[in-house]
Amino acid sequence: MKLGIISDTHDNVPLIEKAVEIFNDANVDLVIHAGDYVSPFSVKPLLLLECDFLGVWGNNDGDKIALQNIAQGKIENSPFIESYGGKKILIGHHLEPLGSLVSSQDFFLIIYGHTHQPDIKKVGKTLVVNPGECCGWVYGKATIAVADLDGQTAELITLT
């Protein structure tokens, strides 16, 4: 099972569209957005995914009612716990302190955003993934990730 992981899209529609194309080409089973869509129009490209998606709110999301309407109810409060493929996944935008979250429960995968810095690592039995910023606004490098749940690995993909 493969997951597409995206965060901090911040209204950069051309790069969101590119991410969707990559996720579709990779035949991911689910896309998870770790927050900061910002404006409702930035969710529309996610509707072109050939799989389902879900996400959490970020600290910069504006009109949450319109965002939720376009996202068809697929945005949850952060942090959010999801079970997918029998694996317990924690999804959040700003997860601090990360160390206590890893040790407090038995998560297979933790996904977060907010920092705009990519981070993929194993902490004990938990895979931790921050896909970095899809928007490329802060650090000038737009990235997403694809995680393989079977192998408990993730790969960072550069969009720009």
C-alpha cells in the first residue's frame, strides 16, 4: 500500500496539480494532506486524484467552511488518528513535541507539516514523515513524499 503525503500547499495551484499528477502516476492508494491549504480554491486540484484523500487543518487555513465544502468533508482537526490498512497513523500539522508523541502510543506512521522542512526518519518502530512544503514559497524547494506501508519506508519527491 502506498500513501501520497503532501503539506503546506499555500495556494500554489500549479504545484498542487503537479503533485496530484505524480500521485496518480504512482498509483497511490490514499493521499494525506498535513494542513495549510489556505484558500478554498487550492483544494480543487485534489479532487482530480484517482484515489481518496484526507487531511487536517493547518494554522493558515482561511475559510474553513468553504474549504470543507470543496473537500467534501475530508478535512479533520489536528491531530487526527486514522487506521489505514491495519496501520495506526497519526496525522497533524504542528506536532510538538514529536518525541513524546512517538513514545506515548504505538503509531506505525506519523505525518506532520508546518515546518516546511522535509524530514523522513524512523524513531523506534515508527516512521515519521514531514513531506516539506509543496508550495516552495519559504525555502524555494517544493517537495512531497510517497510512503510504502508494506516496507515502512518513504521517499521524498522534488517538484521544483
